[in-house]
Amino acid sequence: MTETKLEPGSLVSVEHPFAGCAVVTLNRPRLRNALSRALRRDLVRAFGVLHNDANTRVVVLTGAGDAFCAGLDLAELGAATAPAEAVVPGVAEDVVLAMTRCAAPIIGAINGPAVTGGFEIALACDLLVASTRASFADTHARVGVVPSWGLSQRLPRLIGAPRAKELSLTGNFLSAAQAEAWGLVNRVVEPAELMPQTLALARDMLSVLPEMLVGYKRLIDDGIATSFAQGMALERERARAWAASLNGADIERRRTEIQSRGKRQNTPSSFTESKGPRTP
């Protein structure tokens, strides 16, 4: 395992467990990875480094200790002379903007509570694998802060407006099991299986064509940001552009590889509900 060197004293660690994959860890466990301004700046820098690293094609985001992220550091916010700057940060502290700019798919490995700003960071991931110890809460209405990282828009689109309003207008916690039932997380696993299964999923992503991994993610993201009709037109446009570069021999070779992979897995799917992802 290799490590990406960040500035000394960084509150974020970046490790590379195998080629193509980076694991980004919020590393402020004694304060439940609360998002101080320093931690936010470190996260932005980390995602900037990874975005510019051609060797990083999948990113896993998780938290150190027993929490994923407790949200903004309220003690720091309460003592701030200009709290507005801390609540609605500039680009240097906008973690979600840095994540959305990252070309690589981001898998959230939610190891514990993801609260408010931590919930927003989780929602900025492309997909989520949650520990049974994970939970989710939006306490913006209790703290008295309007979200600025997309929670009010992303959450209703994922689980529907009534469920999103239930969470956001009460501040109640959502268990990992209920989050899975509502379609918020892809799957829930035992704590010991969180990183093994998340990394197995990362390996599966790395086994597809590199250019498709980036291009297909972008197509989905760009499409769902528009109307359905616009998304369909966008898909056709990009399909035509991609088709111009297709080669019959390459397709035949890939067809053979897919058949071989299917035989090894003995299932048409890359994962089962009970066992999680399978790798070649």
C-alpha cells in the first residue's frame, strides 16, 4: 500500500491499497471527524490532487474512528467572528465542489454517523456502502443553518420529497437498514466487511474500460441534471460520437472477456444481495 503525501499535519490521509484506487480518510477521530475549516481545506486539496492523478481511477471516502463525519465543527462555528464565511465557504473550502469536479467515481464507505455536512459529503459520493453502525441525519433546521452543499436538492431526488422532508424537518436519524430500504445506500454490511466489500467494488470498477469508467459516470451525472428528454438526447449524441471510434475486433475481444468473466462469477450480476461484489 502506498500513500499520497499531503502537507504535514493534514487532517486527511490518502492511501493507495492497489493500483488505480485511492482511499481518502477523514482523520479527526476524537472529534468525530467534524468539519473544521482546516479539515475542509485539506479535503479540497486531496481531491484536487487525485483529480489530477491519471493513476487514480476510483476513490473510496471514509472516516477514521467510529463516525463518518459529524458535520461542521459547531464549536469552531460558534466562536467565529464571521460565521457566514464558515457556513457558506469559498472554493478553497467547498468539499462538495471538489468532489463533483473529480473525474473518478467516488464510493462512500460510511463507517458511522454521517450528520448534516457529513450527510452532504456522503450524498456527493457516486454510491454508498454502509456499515450496520452507520446512520444519517440532517440537523440544519435544528442548528439554524440553510444547507449550501446540495442536501436540500440531492436528498429528495434520491429518496423522494416526502421522505426527505421527514428527515430534514425533524432532524431525526435514519438507520443504515432504513437508508438501504429507501434506496439511499447501495448495501449495508457488517463493520468488519465494510472496507473489504467496498474495495472489492472498486476493483470491479477498475476492471471496466478506463475511458468508459469516466465517460459513463459523466453521462449519468450530466443526464440526471437535465430533464428526461434532454438526457435522452444527450445519450444519443454521446453514443454517436463514441460509435465513430468503435472497432469490430475490439468488440469481439471484449465479448469473449465478458463471457469468461460471467463463467467465473457464475452469475449475470457482479454482486449478490447477501455476499456483496465479486471480483475476477
